[in-house]
Amino acid sequence: VRGFDYASISPRDPATGDKIGGEKMMVYNLEYRFPLQKEQGVVGVVFFDAGNVFEKEDDWTFSGIRRSVGAGIRWYSPVGPLRLEYGKNLDPRDDEPSSNWDFTIGGTF
């Protein structure tokens, strides 16, 4: 989920609040892409992401889902896609940043 630090969305230990990791993940992405420099393969993107991570015994639910919105720029270069995106965490917790930059080389899936 863009707007969050890598691997920061995690179930927490109820006693300590520490992140304990999970075994199931759900992620939703909605993007709108538009050309900026069509001839050079440069596009803009705006997005909404949502997702969560669950422990093995937890049921899949939408409660506590983590959400972000943002924008970015992509260049479909000769060596593959380059992405620079800025995401805004819509519900930051006390120990989380409210936004995050993300640089990626390659496609998402």
C-alpha cells in the first residue's frame, strides 16, 4: 500500500503493540493514468490504495483496513518502467509517517 513504509502494515501484539507480522494479505489498487509526454513514454498517475495484513487464524475483514491516496509519474524507459510516487496515509497511527515517497524499478505484477 503506497503511502506506508515497506512491510509496516502488520497485526500487532495486543499486550505490547509490537508488530508481529502476518500470513494473509489483501490489497486493492485503483489508478487513473494519463499521458504527460506520450512520445517519451511518460505518464502521470493518481491512485487510491487499500489493504491489510492478517494473522493466520484471523478472518478476512474490512475493519481496520489501511488506506492511502497519492500521485506519481512513470517513465516506460528502454530498460523497463521507472516509477516515482507519493502516497498520503489517510489514517496514520502515532508511530507511522503521514506520507511516503516510493521509487520502483519494474512493474507491479
